[in-house]
Amino acid sequence: MDAKCVNCNMRAEFNIEENKITCKRCKLEIDYDDYIEQMKEKAATLADDFQSSWNRRGF
């Protein structure tokens, strides 16, 4: 199964049996639960950045 690398944003692989995400490009190897937490943090940061830029620009 494919995933998105939290380091380089390229394709990473999810190994279900080992419960790990591995990126061949940047050599990241991370436990699935840690991966989910990092992706949540990235999503929250993106949302905050968008909200901040929206508040500055308005309509």
C-alpha cells in the first residue's frame, strides 16, 4: 500500500505486516502510529496557515 512520506512528500510504502512506513528516496522508516501523528500535525499546520492567509486577505 502506498503512503506519502512525511519528510520528502514522495511515495512511501506501508508494510502491513511490520506496521511501518518506509520511503526509499529519503530512507525514512517510521512506525505507523507515529506516521499518523505526524500527518495530523502537518494537516493542522496547513489549516492554520491557510486560515492566517485568509484572515489577512479577506474577500
